[in-house]
Amino acid sequence: MLRYDGTVYRGEGAGEPEGAAFCPRCYEETGRRVRLQTELAVSRMGAVQRWHCPVCGGRYPVSPQLADD
Ligand SMILES: [Zn+2]
């Protein structure tokens, strides 16, 4: 199953790849689980990692792993 972490969906539970992130736009609009890729974006703040969806082209900040509730 997938759990929304505030930015992207995360695989959670048996059979899910560890640390996998899925595009929230694709999942919510089409139900497709599209694995996000990481890319480096260079800004004035330096290089930051972000998620990139190869299907819809969406980009999302890489958030620190949230603590379990
Ligand atoms: Zn997408």
C-alpha cells in the first residue's frame, strides 16, 4: 500500500520497495503508481535533490523522512 508523506506517496508494507516514492499527481488522477526519480537542481542555495516524475513531468521537493505517528 501507499502512504502519503505530505509530498509524495511512499511504499509501505510487505512487498513494497524500501524508500520508493511515487508521483502523487499520477496516482490521484489515474491510479498509476509511477516511481519518481531523483535529480539534482542547482539554485542559489546550492544543489538540492528533488523528485522528478518521468510521466507527467512533476517535480517535488525531497522531504526528510517523517517520523512515524
Ligand atoms: Zn506524475
